[in-house]
Amino acid sequence: MTVPAKPHAVSVTSPMGAPPGADLRGWLDHLQARQRLAIAHPGVDLRFGVAGVANRLDGTRASFFPSPSGHDVPVVSGLLSQRGWMAEAMGVSENELISTFEAACQEPVPWRETTTAVCQQVVHQEVDLERILPIPTHNEHDSGGYITAGLLISRQRSTGAQNVSIHRLQVNAANRLGALLLPRHTFAFFQEREEQGEDLEVAVVIGVDPLTLMASQAIVPIGQDELEISSALRGAPLPVVKCQTNDVRVPADAEIVIEGRLLANRREPEGPFGEFPQYYGVRAERHVIEVDRVTHRKQPIYHTIVGGGLEHLLLGGIPREASFLAYLRRSFPCVHDLHLSRGGVCRYHLFVQVDSPKPGEVKNVILGALATHYDIKHVTVVNTDVNVHDPAEVEWAVATRFQADRDLVVITGTQGSKLDPSADDGVGAKLGFDATVPPQAPP
Ligand code: MN
């Protein structure tokens, strides 16, 4: 294939015996050897062309684009677009996927710092983002090019704790990115600095291995560095390197690193952008990153995620399922399994399976489930005879075991997803269906 360098020629830090997803280039070879990587003809258009091809192959093959729009740097998309691929990347079977991920969240492994890193082989002190990187435009009404698979890593100055999360990043200027920060950890780190009138130092890392990509989506407490979950998933400390212009530590084997600062007291228009619920997020004044430097491998590979595709939905969904299951089991021993459905964009609809709940306990499970994450909007609880991973079976349980006057829970005025177009700037209602067999029902 046309991946410019073989993984093991340049990646001396990958541990032997690591799962296939521990290395991006190794993973691409793995996919290619199984006819799951489509190589496009050179020159596919960065404007809509890359997204169009990637969408067509969504859930069947990853896609690799040599010289997109004539750019030197190739683009890849669809690295993890099936549950089974995620399990394979982790080196486990599909039914061990959730438990293995959750174990890594519970027992993170510190990273290992190195001083020489392939992600710093080439250094750009003069930054012109669209000249250095092939940044695609995915949707007709997007405001322009967006970085969609960049891990935003920030560091809390008082504690040295890091946070990793993915944010959509609009190209505002040659050295400025617009960022959508939802009210979670990056936002909290930034707020702390902005109150002092100071910028928050960050790095945006593009082209990481599949395990680090999955780790970035873990729902873990603030202060827990998601890179340590990547270490746990690979069974060895993840090699990291300090950025050249700030103290943020980034995966040493990454393809591309954008170093910069989230600017205090600065907002610029961002959007519209086609988001995961299959709607456009509107244009508004949003946060700004000023870029100080770009470093990358020799002949780097640029990763893009197409909004609303399976890679996007599952990357958010699977780590959430793992976190939510562990969280609910702490309070409710009856919780057996759960599923974030694709129709609910792997975010908003949670199906929970319970085994012999006590009287009234299902309602408590609904309340607990609605509180796990603000994105959870509708919860449906079923018994263990219903396959929670099959939406048709869940609907059958609602059809035959649910009565709205008895089994419905509605809570108004709650915090929800700002990307849900039916909510009022993220504030809306939550709903629970108790679709379990009523305790007094005849067998
Ligand atoms: Mn976090």
C-alpha cells in the first residue's frame, strides 16, 4: 500500500506482543491484509470527495486517500467502524470489549516519557495549517475545513493533570482554530486559566493509534489522564514526549502534533458544522486556539472522522457503554448489560437490561441512568430475556410490557446535549420507560 513508511521501521517504541491497535500504521497493515482498507485513486477532492468516499464505505472498509487535492500528506478515515474491529484492535473477543475497556479505565497505567519522538521529526515554526495539513471539508453547509479527529490534550497547571478529548476544530486562519468546548473537562481546565486572564496550553494530536483513539473517549473523572487508559489497553506504558513550546505531553508515535493555546477572553464565529446527530450545529461565537508550532513525522498520515458515520458514533458509544455499565452496577446490582443504540446516535438512547429487580428498583435504575451523562435523554429498561443489543426486541418489550400511566418517568428542565436540535440550548426533558415485566404479572 502507499502508506509511506512501514510501521516498525520508524516506530521503535511499540512493545512486542501489543494488541493490533497499539500502532496506527500496524493497524492499517492489519486492515489491508484483511481486505478492509480501500485505497482511493490519487487526487480525491478534500472538499466533499473524501467524506463522500468514506461515507460510502462506512462500516465495511477504512479508506486511504493518497495526495488528496494534490496535497503531499495522505488522509485516512474509518479506522474503527465496527464493534468487532474495536475488539480486534484491543486483542479481545467482541463480548469482552466492554469489560476490557472498563478494566483499563479502573486500572490505568502511567505513561513513559521519552525525549526523542517520531512526532517531532519535522518542525514547522511558521504555521500555515492548510498548507501543512490536508484538512477536508465534509458537508455542503460546513463553514469550511475542519479537523475532526484531533485529540485535544490539555494540562492543568496546578496539578499537572492532563485531559484528552476530541473537539471539532474549524480553521479560522493560517494559525488559528475555532473550537467547540462542551461543558466537560477541557472547559473546566480552560475556565480556571481564563479567570486568571491566562491562556490554556494545549496540543491537538492527529493520527494516533486506535487504542489511544478509544481511550480519548473514556468517561472518567476529571484529573484522570485518558492517555493512561491507552497504556492499560496496550499492556505497557504509552511513550509520550513533551511539546516543544509548552508542557503538554503527547503520544510520541503520533503522526501530527499542533501545539498552541486556548486564548483567554477571545471568541470567534464557529460553525455551521454537520454533527453526529445528522444535523448542523449552528454558527456562534466560540473558543479559539492560537497555534504556536506544528510538528509531525516524516511523510505523516492525516486522520479524519466523518461526522455521524459509524466511526464517529461507535468511538463515542463503546467507551461510554463501558463507563455507564460500571457506574450503574455500583448502585444497582440488578443491572446486567446495556446498549447505546445507533438510532439514538450512540449517545441519547440507553437500553438497560436488569436481572430480577426489587420492587420499585427499575425506577431507581432509570433515575441513575439518566444521571450518568447529560447526553442520556431516553432510557428503556428491559428484562434479561430481551436482547438489549437488538432495538427490535427492546421495542417489543415496550409494546407488550409497558403502560404509560404506570411505567413512564418524565423529568423536565434538565441538562441535555447542546447538539440535540430539539433542546433549548441543551436544556430539555428526560424520559424513562420501564419495559420490564410488572412484579405481579402472571407468568
Ligand atoms: Mn477527561
